[in-house]
Amino acid sequence: MVSTSKPGGIGAIGSAASRLFHPGDKVREKYPKDAKLHCVNVKITGEGLRRIKNEAKMCYLVSIPEVEGECYITKKCFRVEQGPDTPFESKRAPLRRDIPRPLPHGEDRTVLFNVVRNVGNGLADEVLELRAQGLEVDDDNEPLDEGAGAPPRLEYNGPHNFTVPTHCPRRERNMIDERGKWAYHRWDEIASMTEFELFRMAFPEDFVKDVIIPRTNDNMGSPLMLEEFYKWLGCNFFMACFQGIPDRKCWWSKEAISPFLGAHFRLNNAMSFTRYLEITAALRFTDVRTPTVERDGYEDRFHEVRKMIDEFNNHYAHSYHPSWLNCLDESVSSWLNKFCPGFMCVPRKPHPFGNEYHSIADGDDGKSIMWRVKLVEGKDRPKKAGGQWVFPTEFPGYGKTTTTMLEMTKPIHSKGKVVVGDSGFCVREGVVECHKRGVWFQAYVKKRGNWPRGVPGAAIDMYFNDMELGHCESLVAEHDNVPFLIHCCRDSKYVSKIMSTHGMLETVQDHPTWRKIDGSWKSFKYTEPFSCYARAKHWVDDVNNRRHDPIGLEEVWGTKWWAMRQFTFLCSVAEVNAVQSRARGKNEVAEPQLHFCQELAWQMIENTLDDPPTPEVTPVQRQPRTNADHALKKRAAFKGEWDLDRRKFKKVTTDYVRLKCRECGKGCRTYCLCYPGRPLCAGCFALHANEV
């Protein structure tokens, strides 16, 4: 098998050993296997996936002289001796993963529809093809990156210590199960906020003021202000409330509204279509200079969105205090061009193609708030010429999964909070390192090719083989001088396992679960570790489901600019967080996402943030009087009328001046203490005191 630098394509001529061609029966008739013959002058007629030894591989489809019908051979086994006129797209040389493929419309950011799909619809076949092309696939059945090569088949073959823990390290430290809260707003205040006020609370508005608007104005004639920015954003949100209108020009059409064609509303009163396109084209999400290979020695494909994501995380790190229980999982920002930065396929997600974000959320009362995200850069993560990372991690020296766990939990280090994760985070090193930094991580254990380090899965399954449904025990072990536990629970068809450094197997009385065994339903109650996992495992998915239910913002907000799609993702997360915050404040079920989006969009369009504030005139209020303030007093000698400005009696030359009583007109020198400027005789004072 000899590799060649010549690319393959339709019409190319080459050769290979006859035993490597398929189907074998057809080829062996002319080229016996024992003869060790070569097939020459073989012509390539196409390419495609073919199954060889129960494994799908990319093959050349070929025509062999003296052999009837189509044959195929794996690409690496075929030597191309005479190149084709037009090579296959997969063999074209200058296409590199670190250089984005030019869009059909260049850098025209005013294009109002999505990129042309270049990934298939059949997910299973598409995953195989993406792997063959060198693109990344995040499959939860693959072994984890645990930082030091493949784990041994069996780390320890001696007896295992199963027990029921009688103490919990987290409880010993008196950690309080605090509920999540916003730093600058009480829940009763949040309950009375409008949709627009809630969104501004959940959205990094300071980043808009300090970065987006100034940098956008560098590319505009008439300057953009905060009020107009929200009007532009409100137009996009309003259009995202309706499906079936692919052309956004319909929202600014001058034709009469039709119940059958186009948009059922017009946005001309919010802003003109020309201004809308101008803002869309001029928008920028960073104020950092674009790095180049010539000047900086590297190229950063994530440059346009890197600061925006950092500011989103900083906003929540300072403005939101997460709950004691959190969930770490993955989210996907849909994008159907596989040449975008960090393209990933996540088969288990409803929208499997696009950019993967590690996401963490809490969920008090089942109302999830996502408070930190991290874009998975994969093979596009920028490096310097010497091989060093351009943006090194704060936690060097660990495996990829452990580093992710530490970076995602950074805002809650040393705060004693609990984080649950699925089998994608079941790495012993990561659980222990989080423990050292004051985060109690518990990860669900799953066999992904092999059992994770520190988990004798086969021995656990054998030990629990004859246990009754719901029986729980913990396997006690130690790593890096830190005790850790494998909590185990006998389920109907398997043994559930959770890796952790804390927890007790106390039964949670209000959390029963049911299983169907031999045609009848049986129930048991979860113990503490499994209850926490069962309650929290779907919180990130809840946020993602709301982002797409019933209309996803990114489904209607069409764009060919990849950075805009990441901005759309963060906007949709902030919108969901706003809805869930109101639900927590009111202690009610969260309202439908579409209804909230409609109200929010209209309030954005009608906002008046740039109008000068109206000064408030505070009326002069008299202090309340009590009965003790009502008493009959007499003016002193040489004192006349009451001076309102100086708040005292005026001086006069007559010693005892009589003024008319305000009620009866009788001359008097007396007045009530409640108001010295009102002369009252003794009789009228008695009536006045009786009234008050």
C-alpha cells in the first residue's frame, strides 16, 4: 500500500493490489488471491462510503479492466498515477480547517437568510462522513479524555470496600443549601419588573454600551444609541415570533397587509428598512485588534466573539449568585456550514450540527437559569508558531475534561456548592480537583468503551447482581490523598453509579420513582446522591428547550455571518433567564416563551431610553399633627402677622395688636399651635380642636 500526493477524482487512473478491491468474489475470478497480482489501469468513477469488515470507510468507486460492474477500494490503499481534470472536493489541497471558506456572498452581513446547508440529513451516515473528513464529533459513547493515555483494563483486583456512609464531608463543613439570587435585585422586585427590565437585567448591557455601540459607530454615518440598538434588537425578536416569513423585507413592505401573503404587521414605525440593514452590516462585537499571522504570529478564528462570551460570563459572575445545586452539560448553537470555526456534531442533541457550548445552570423549583457558557474551540483553538496556546487555560497540567470542569466551576470555587454532570464529566481527576477547590462534583458513571478510572464497573455489577430493587451502597476509594465514593443503586436492569467525594445514602422521602418489572410496577425512593442527580440533570436541557420552543430565535433570525449566530445564542439564553427569573420571583409556573418574547419585542421597539429624564417635583408636605400639637397660644407684645417666608411673627410698633379671627372675624391675639399664621379666638379654637 503506497500513498501518493496526486489527488483522486473522476477519470483518474491508478493501481493497487487485487486483494484490496471489493466485492472480493467478483475480483477473484479474474485476479486470484494467491497470485498476488496488481490491478493496473484502474479508473476512478466516483467516491462514497462503503462498509468493509463492518466498518464504514470512504472509498473510491472504480472500474477494473476485465471485471464487470462497479468495484470499490479504500482511498488509502489506492495509488493514483494519472491525476484527474477536477479532483474530488475532499482532495483539493488548499482547503485548510484554520481558514474559513469564503461565503457565497462574501462579507455581506446584510444577507438576511442562513448559510447553504453542506451537512447531510441522515445523521448516522453524516457522522461517519464528518469523521472521515477530520471534523469533530462529540459522541457520548466514546472514551473520555482522562489526561494520561488509555486507562488500564483493571487498576485493582483486590477486595472492594462497600459500605453505607455515616457522615458527609460537605455537611461537616456546615454548607448551607442556599437558593440562587440576583445580586442587585430582590425577588419581590423582579416579580414586578416588565419584560424589558427583566431582559436588561439578564443581558450584559454594559458590554453593549462600552463595546458594541462604540465599535459599531466606527462603521456608521449616523451614530447608534442605546435606544436605537434595542429597537433594532426588538425588530429581530418580533420577527422571531412568527414562522413562514422567510423574506424579512416583508416586514417593511409598502403593500397592503394580506391575510394570505407576507407579514401581517409592518415595522416601518420602529425604523426604516435601510437603517435596519445599516445597523446589521455595521455591528461589531469586539474592540480588540484583529490578530494576523504576519504581525502576531497566529490567527484567531474566534476573535469576533471571544470578548462577547467573556463579558457574558463576567456579567453573571458579578450579578448572579447560583443556587447550591447546579448542572453542567452541553448546548448547541445551530449552524449548518461545516467550515465555520469550531464546527461540531453532537448526535444526541435535537440540533446536532453547529457550535457546542459547555453550559452550567441552576434550577430552583425547576426554573433553570444558565449562568456560564464556554465555546468548545476544538481543533481551531489558536496556537503560536512554537506550539503554545495563544489563550492558555488558568488550570494547566490537567486533561481536557478536567480543565473544562475547573473552568466552568470557577465562579463558585470555595463556595461549597454541588455540581452534577453526566457521563461526559465522569473523570476521577476532575472530581477530585473540584473537591480541592471547594466544589462538590458528582458525575454519573457510564461505560464508554471502558469504565472510567477508579470505577471497577464489572465488580460492582457482580456485587449488586442479587440485590433487591433500590438497594444502595457506596464503594470507598482514594485518589491523590482525597477519599472519593462510587454511590451505587440497584435499578431494574442495571446498577446506577455516581462518582463523588461527598454524600450520604439517606432516603429522600418526597422523591419516589417507579420501574416496570415482570409486567408489574414497583417503586422505591431515591437516596440523596441519586435524588440530586435526577432533579438537576435536565436543567441545561430545559433552558435549551425553551430557546427553541415553540420558535427558536436562530431559526427565524437568518444570517450568513457566523458571529451574529453566536450573538443570537447569547440573546436567547438571556431571554430564557429573564422568563425563569420572573417565575421564581412570583413563585409561579413560567409563562410560555413565545408570549414573553412578543411582549419583550414590543417593549424594545417602544423603548425611550435616550429621552431626557423628567425631573420630579417633590411637593411640600406638612408633617402630620397629633392632638399634642393643638393648643391655644397668645402672641407676645409687639408681634403682628405671621411671616410665611421667615417662619416667625413680624415686629410691629403697637404692643398688643389684635387680628381678625379666621372663622368669626372677632379681633384676638390668640392662635392654634398647629398653624401660627391662622388667628383663632377662644370659641373658634374649641370648635377646631373638637374637629381634629
